[in-house]
Amino acid sequence: MSPFVESSRGFFEELHRRASAGLEVTLLWSRGAGKLVVSVADTMTGESFELPVAREEALEAFNHPFAYAAGRGITWGATGWGLERAR
């Protein structure tokens, strides 16, 4: 797999990735733009979102992307967060 991925915000280098229960969380960095993005994708539903993050909050946002998303008003899932459904 290439360490470079295309995001809705351009081309980024993958710094870290984790996957569990159909959720993929990736920390991406654009060397040219000096930007960091946390990308979250649900492989079961196809839903996803991206969070631009500051350098000092990147690891925390990577570890807790749903908390960061909620704090920024990003909703998840067609029926909310989908916590009631088993993954």
C-alpha cells in the first residue's frame, strides 16, 4: 500500500491507521500544505467524515475522532450515531 492517499482535501501521507469493527481511522498529513486530517470511514455503511486538526490535537483527535466530530457539529450515520446497532 502506498503511504500517500487522496482525500477530499488533496493528497496526503498516511501517518497512522487503525481499523476495528468496520471502522477505519487514519491520520493524514499534507507536507506541502502543512495540514493534518483525521479521516474516519465505516466500511459497512460507506459513510465517512474528515476532521482538519491542529498539530497539537492530532493524536487526541485520532484516538477520539467521534468526540472531536461531535464537538464540531458533525453528525454520524443516517439515523444518528448508530450506537444502538451492533457493529
